Amino acid sequence: MEVPDELVTLDYARKHKIPRRPDGKPVNPSTVSRWTHKGLEGLDGDRITLAVTYVGSRPYVTAKSINEFFAAVTYAKLERHRRVLEQQSDVTDDEMEAAGLL
């Protein structure tokens, strides 16, 4: 197994590598822990988790794993939004007429 570059603890990543909340504070430690265990909703029932590397019993992350996590979460959110817009545009003339729009 290849050891990733720049291994940092979750707490260090939370304070220095992960973007801060709008109020300028770091995200809550439980949020980062949840990202590694439960993840966030992806597409079609998948879960997106923050990849960690364990050294002994301590989890570490890399800047690359953080970037990949946020890129995957962003893609999933944008894709869900695109799908909703696509469904909304699939209204038939009969449905529009029934709604009194034609």
C-alpha cells in the first residue's frame, strides 16, 4: 500500500484544510467525523464519504481526499438539481392545459 502525501489529523484538517463556515468558524468536529463514517447523500442512493487513512488507530486525511470529497458532493448536488429542472421541463401540453396555462 502506498502512503499518501501530506497526512494530517482530522482535527488539523478541520481547522486548516477544510473551508470554514460562513461565520468564519471551522466546521464542528462531529461533522468531519460524520463525513468519514456516514458520509453525505450522493446520487441514486449512494453515500459519499471523506476518505481516511489509518495509522495505528488514528484517522488521517490528505488535501487530495478532501478535494475529492467536496468535488463529489458538489457534483451530486448539481446533478440532482439538473434532474429536477429536467423533470420540470417535461410537462406535457395536456398538463399545461389542465392547469389553465394554455
